Amino acid sequence: MHFYPNERLALFIDGANLYATAKALGFDIDYKRLLALFRTKGQLVRALYYTALAEDQEYSSIRPLVDWLDYNGYTMVTKPTKEFTDALGRRKIKGNMDIEICVDMMNMAEHVDYYVSLNSPWTYLAFGVKEVHRVRNQAESTDRIVGRYDIRLIQDRRSESNPSGLLVAEFSEQQMVGERDDELLQQSKITGAPK
């Protein structure tokens, strides 16, 4: 990666994904050297570390790291984990930070020249319902199609027409069929219409 000394950088670290990647590759990350490296590459506006924390635990193994990072120059973005039981009755813990990272990137768009993302690729999965209106034989009908949308973002140069510098690299849409359709067609509490 080459940056000019006057370019403004922001470092976004998805803690859980980076930890899992480092563990799978068998090495530890020196966060002090990582921060020092990016400070020499350009004007580091902010280094953000995102992680979910279990609030109900008396001791969390990640808490010492979170405290150290906060004290040593990282901006910590945390949220509580959510616990749920899956269809097979297994206890699962969820702490995804993708939305927080994406929102912060968009909010910082005018303040930085480059995003440096240390996490999984900017890949997002969304489910949605779209309505297709048809007119046949002077009769109008509406079909609701449940879709799965896979989106992968990449970073590009900023411009007036693209101030965030993010572009959609890949986009795919897949119509879903089966039980999941009914789960996604939920009634709105306000209007009573499907969302």
C-alpha cells in the first residue's frame, strides 16, 4: 500500500474477523506497531476497532485488549452481544459490527482520503421484499418477491459524484422460494401491510 504523506487515512478494524483470521494463520497482531506503521504512511485521522462485548459476564477475555487499545490511541466502538437459540436448540451468540463500520465509513467520507479496512471483504447480505406490479387484460395484480441480495463493496478514488469512494464491486440478486419467504413477509405494526 502506498499513500502520500499528506493523504488522510482512517483505519477500520473488525476485531472478531481480524482475530479469527490471525488465529487461523497462526500469528498474533502487534497493535502498537500497526498503529505506528499507519501513522508513518500518511495523516492517520482515526484508527477504529470494532467489537461486540458480552455484558453479562463478570470477566471477558477480550476486555484487557479493549482497554489497552482504548488507552493506546484506538477509538473503540463496542456493542453488547446478542444471545439466541437456533432452530436446533443450540445457544448462539451474535455480535456482528458490519453496519456500524459501514455507517462510520459513510460519516467520515469528507474527512479522509482512504479507508484501510482490516476485516473480511466489505461483503453484505440483505433480504428484501419487492413488489412487482403487472397489468394484464386491463387488470392490475401485485406479486411480492422475496429476494436475497449479496453486495461486495470496494474502495475507489473519491470524486464529486462519489464522495465516499465506495463502489459496488459485485451485486447478485436471487429469488428465494420456500419457508423463508413467509418469515420475511412480516406484517408492519403501523400499516398492517407487508414490509
